[in-house]
Amino acid sequence: MWNARVLSLTSRAQVEAEMAAVGVDPLGVRIMLPKALFRVVKVEGLPTNAANIVKQEMLAKGGEAALSWAGSLSASAKTDVLLMGTARHFARLVARLRMHPFGLRDLADELREALDQYESPLPPSVWRGTTFTWGSRTYVMGIVNVTPDSFSGDGLGADVPAVVAQAVRMVEEGADLIDVGGESTRPGHKSVSVKEELRRVLPALHAVRQAVEVPLSIDTYKSEVAAAALAAGADLVNDIWGLRRDPHMAHVVAEAKVPVILMHNQEGTQYTDLMADIMRSLRESIALARVAGIPESNILLDPGIGFGKRREQNLEVLARLDELRVLGRPILVGTSRKSTLGHILGTPPDDRLEGTAATAALAIAKGADILRVHDVKQIVRVARVADAVERGRWQEYS
């Protein structure tokens, strides 16, 4: 028997390693690598004339293209298109599309950018002297709530010594960042005034800044709070509304030259196409950041699990998290103790550790770069094991 088997190879590095194990010549690796990675790309709303050109070109290159049968028969209709092929098929398609009218030159550029960003490693970021080498390991952000009404029951209110103790403990347990928030965003929460939010977060930030060296994040969607928090020692802004709720937030971030986490959020849970709508919204948030002068290197993305989504939608986002890689920015995921886990496990927020751990491991497998969690010690251990499997870090522990 020849032991024929199907290999689970989804990245360039995996294919290169397998070819090296076989003993393939380096020149052969370069030639064959683009043929070994199969991708399915969806393009939305192409005019029929353009869609038919795309289909014919993809078929001519040896790939596949699927579009609406009804739409393809109408000259005035539009259709989504599924393109299926190897990296080599797409490279040839892009070259051909640049020769066509009907906006296909722009489509060629968008396809090339999406595929490049999906495949390529991100350059490292340096915040407060700490280097974040994206893709090498998973980073953990510890949650410090200075609220009286946190959904998870861990709100510390105005007890600054307790806040400092928690932050110090989290860093000792392996937290790479600390996220400080002064307004609960649990379902049904009531907004607090800027004055009240500042009263909660500023003493905590001042004290925590003196106690730990890791980067500090301020969890707020209010520009006045962000500005004051950055002056008090915060190093980045975590905006649950992705620069959409406060029109001044983008300018505050740009002027401070700090990173910003752009989260997807919306009122209600209605979607035309869940992942497409999330991607479109995040792209709009990225555009707001660019216009304000925030560099790409200072943008992180969060799909907003638990925000504007039903439980099944939250699970779908987690299962398809890797689709966000086409946006070319680090991905933060926050599932810690959330209600979706409670619905599955039938447990209160403070008894959802196993559910958080499971979603953390799954998120890492799907490309998460940062996990935002309450239980730092346990999730750091989860990340260490998951990184050994997914990112080849097992050698460090042998």
C-alpha cells in the first residue's frame, strides 16, 4: 500500500514545509507553490457584462466561476460571483482583467490586494516599547472594568487599589495588554455621561500606569474620554463603535498617534449577508481612520462578537473569522464570559471559563492575534498550547 492521504495544508508555510520534506528543489517550490493553495473568492454586485467577462477569463485560466443564472441572462442585472481556483489561477486572472473595461481594472486591483493580505504576514507593531510580532503567537489582553454594573460581575467601581491589584496580577499571569473600561456595554446597558466615565477611569488609569509597564487600552467610544485617558497614560483606544458613534474620535486618535481597535457594531441584528455586512462595515471604519490620518499600522479590527448579533450569528463569525484576514490588519476577539456561551452551557457569567477557553482556541485556529479576556492565567495557557499546534511554537517548550 502507498498510504495515500489528503493533507491539511492551508498556508504557504505549510506547503513549503511539506515540499521540503519531500525533497523538492527550491526552484520547483517557487514554481509549484501558487498551484497548491486553493481559494474561493466572492465578488458582490458585478454588472452582468462584467461578470460574464470575469467568468470566461477564469474558466480560460483553468479555474471556476459561479454566478446567478437568471442574472446572467439580463443585460441590466447585477450578480455576485464566486471565483474558485489556485493562487496561480487568480494571478493570471488579475493580469487579464486589467486589460478589460467595465471597471474590471479596479476589480483586478481589489482581488490582488485581498489575496495578498489574506496570505501575507503583517509587519510587527511596537507599542510602549513592546514588539507585537503578528502571526508568531497570540497576545492576551486582560479586562479591567471600573464599573459598578459589569455583565460579568467583575466590575471594581471606584476601588482603585483593587483595580491596581487586578492589573498587576493579570500582567504576572501573562497579559500583554490591559484594557480599562468605565462604561458597561452589556445588553440593555444605560449610557453614562462623559463626566461620570472620566470620574471612573482617570484615577484607575493613573494608578495602573504607575504599576505596570504593558500597553494600556482605554475602552471607550467617547472622544473626550479617549483624549483624557491618553493624557493619563493610555496607549491605545478600543472603540466599540469603530469611529462611528463620535465624529471626533478619529481625530483624537490621529493627533495622539496611537493605535485604535475598530470593532464592528450595529443597532439590531438584521443582516443581508452576515460576514459580507461585517466586512463592509469594518472597511468603512478603516476608511474613516484613513481620512483622519490614522496610519494602517495603527489599526486593529474586532468583529464584535456579542454586539448587534444573535447567538447563532456570534458562532458563525467565530467559525468564519479567518475571512477577516483580507482586511490586512491584526484581529482581536472577545468572547470571554459572553451570553452566547451561557446559552450553550446554561451557566452564569462567572462560570463560563471552559466555554471561553474553547472559543479562544478556535479563534486562534482561525487567525486571531489578540484575545480579550477576564481569566488571564487560564487563557494564556490555552493560547500557549494552541500556538504550539497552529503556529509551530512547540519547539520552544521541548
